[in-house]
Amino acid sequence: MKIPSRELKTAAWLIGVLVALYFLPVGTARFDGAVAEAMQLARWYAREHVILCLVPAFFIAGAIGAFISQDSVIRYLGSEAKPVVAYGVASVSGTLLAVCSCTVLPLFAGIYRLGAGIGPATAFLYSGPAINALAIILTARVLGLELGVARAIGAVAFSLVIGVTMAWLFRKEELARHGTTPRMMEEAPARPLWQTSSFIAVLAGLLIFANWGGAGDRGFFGSIYQIKWQVTTALAFLLGWMLWRWHGCKAWQVLSVAIATAATALACGRPEGAFLTATAGIAWLTAGKPGEVGEWFSESWSYAKQIIPLLVGGVLVAGLLFGRPGHEGLIPSPWIAALLGGNSFGANAFAAVAGALMYFATLTEIPVIQGLLGSGMGKGPALALLLAGPALSLPNMIVIRSILGTRKTLAFVSLTVVLATLSGWVFGALCVS
């Protein structure tokens, strides 16, 4: 009797899991430390990024899906849009948001599913985390003007090259995709465009100012940091007013959410508590309601369900392998430092690959690279890590695959890594000469 292949695969998986558990190196310092680092990184990620970064990003993505027509996205970012307009909008949008490699994902998923072409969509996917004005300025200040300028030029060029190349590689699939996308007759919008734009701009403002860095900075960004929570509070009140006046939420309900949010902020003294209360309040105001406001919550929730489990799993694996900045995972830090020395092609390639796998929150790549430069890292590998690291991470890749599929994800990741490697190699050679 022939055993079905499905049963053989199940048996292989069971045996593999049991063997792995049997030989699990529990009790060794390296393994136990790596597991602890994975938990620490996941806890840090949940505290610092899920509430203040991902939650606003989910609501922005939901607003894009609920309030912006498919025809509008296709007109400006679709395959038939003028390339200058499409790539200009994609790169500028990413620059203004200045988010990390994980926060950009729900926004990318929103515009791609509404019909944005693969080229402009991936240009946006790269530009969001990579073209960050504050990060580039801080790079120039901490790591030197050469690296700061090289990072700025490289990030802008990468956004365009990656987008154009992805559009060319998958041009046949894009034609089929847009050819089968139902194009309904454009209807008159439910409200003026300026209202929709203002609503999304307020949500984006909450995301930007709640995560604004610059503590201790005496310049312009430091001045903004001093008033970040006042600006965030003003935007939150403006959002409440919009929900009342534009989206039909009852005044007493909006006021109740505002009072509860303020009380939570005063009681716990941390912005995360206020954001959690506000999120629960918005869910109460919008979940299951008819019309656009209910659709907004439904879209936001669908992105959260899809993305959060994948991100958490990716963060755990990244923490297990690499640990946190200043702490080791399974891979010893001296190995990484030794492989990044000099400016060989191999050192640049390793820097690009390592950066693509590691998770960097916004701006955290700079002190990490500063420490590696002090340990003998070459300037070429430093640039390669700066160009690949913020835009990619293991959690980021896992989610991108669920949106684009394996082939397109491999192409996007490979383009980023190859371009980062070549740029770092050339830059290092120029610095040496």
C-alpha cells in the first residue's frame, strides 16, 4: 500500500520538530541569552512601536482604503500614470512620513491593493523608511558629512531605480493585474477632496509627532521635540472634531473619548496609555457603524489582523539571531565586526545582507554603525548598512511576501541588497583613494 505524500510530509515535519526539541541547547549561556534577547526585543517592539507607530499606520491605511477611490490611486500611482507623477508622489509621500521598515507596511499594502503599480508602490515602500530627513541629518552629524551626503543621494536614487526596475521585471504581470482590476465608473466623492486629504494628514501628523526624536538636540528638530506632545494633543482634538462634524459621530461620544484619553494620560504619565485609550475609543465610535466611518475601522482592522502576527514572529526570530543593539543573540557580535572590516566586496555584501535581516527602529541604525566604525568597520560597509538596514528587516520581508508573493519579494530584497553592496563598495574605494 502506497503511503500518501501528504502523510509523509506530516511525518517528516513531526520528526523534524521532535529532533529539534531533543537537541535544543537549553541551559547553554549563548542559547538562553538569545532567547532572552528575543523576548526583550519583542517586548521593546510592543511598547515602543506597536502603540505609537503601527496603530496610527493601520488607521492611515484604513483611511486610504475607505476614503480614497480606487480610480484616484490608479490615476496617480497606477501603470498608466505619468512616471514623473507616479514616482514623484511615491517618493515624496514616503519622505514626509519618515517611518520605519515595519510601520510603512500597512500604508504600502493600502495603496498597492487599491491599484498602485508595482513600481511606484515599491518606490514608496523603500522611500518611507530610507529617505528620512532627520536620519540623514543625524547621519551627517554623527558619522560624518561624507556618509550623510552619500546616504541622501543613495536613498533617493535607490527609490527610483528599485521602482523602475520592479515595474520592468513584472510588466507582464502588471498588465494582467490592471487588466483584470474592476474599473468602476468614477462616482462623485462623498465629501470634498480637501476634507479627505485633511483627515489623512491629521492621522499622519499624529504618527509623525508622536514618534518625533531629537531629545537633547538644540537645533530645529530639538525645538520641535520640545512641543511634540502639545502638537500631538492639538491634532488629536482636531481628529475628534472631524469625526463629529464630517463623519457623523455623536458629540457626546467624541467628548467622552477625549476625556477618557486625557484622564489616562494624566493617570499613567505615559503616552502609550493615552494612545491605547484613544484607540479603544475610536473603535467604539466606528466599529460596526454604517457608511464610510465603519468601513474605515473595518479596513484598519483587516490590516492589523494580517500584519501584526507576522511582524511579531519576525521580531522574535531577529532577536534570537542578532539580539538588540549592544546585546548579542545566537550570532556573536565580534563575528559581525570582523566580517565588516575593510572595504572588500565581501564586507560590503555582508553589511548589506546583515542590515537587510536586522530590525532597526527609526534612527537606531546610527549609534549601531557608530559603534561598528569604532570597531574597525569600513566606510563602504557602513554606507551599505545604512542603505539596506532601515528599509528592510526580517519581519518586514515576511509581511511583504504576504502582500506581493515570493517572487516579487525576492526581487525587491535582492535589488536593495545588490544596490547597497555596489554603492558601499564604490563609496569605500573613493574614500580610500
